Amino acid sequence: MLYDIKLTMRFDYSGLAGGGRHAIRVLPQTLGAHQRMIAGHVDVDPVPRERSERVDFFGNPVTDCAFDAIADELVYTAQARVERTAPSYVTEDS
């Protein structure tokens, strides 16, 4: 079965933030034969000064961002297409 996933996270600051680094872990993992991320991406607003993609030690997709200065709002939008298959169980009677 295919799933289309969308997640939006909005951070509102009480004043202007002076910058920062963020490691965004919101995309689903590929988990063996039962879950596969077909495609996924993270949009960041405002556009960061630096941006890179990696997979962490646990297999999570990570988007790293660095900002010189952030406005009073930061928005992450993640979209992914995931394929899930039901595990097959073997019983002793099989």
C-alpha cells in the first residue's frame, strides 16, 4: 500500500532569532522489506544559508540547516511517499 505523507511544522518566535543550526529528522525510514520511502523532501522557509542531507547512525534521513539570522517564523514542510507491505507470518501448522 502506498501512503503520501505531509507534515508542516511552524515555529513562531517572540522576536527575531539570531541564527542557528537545525538537524531536521521528519522523513520516514526504510525499514527492511516492510517499509520503503520511495521519495521524500523537506522544504525550509526562510531558505537557510547552508543545507545538507545525510543519514544518521540509526538510519534516519536528516536535513541539516544553518541560518545567519532567522525571521520571527521558521517553517519546515516534509513530504514523502512510502510503500508499506504486510509482514508474512509463518505458523507451526504451515
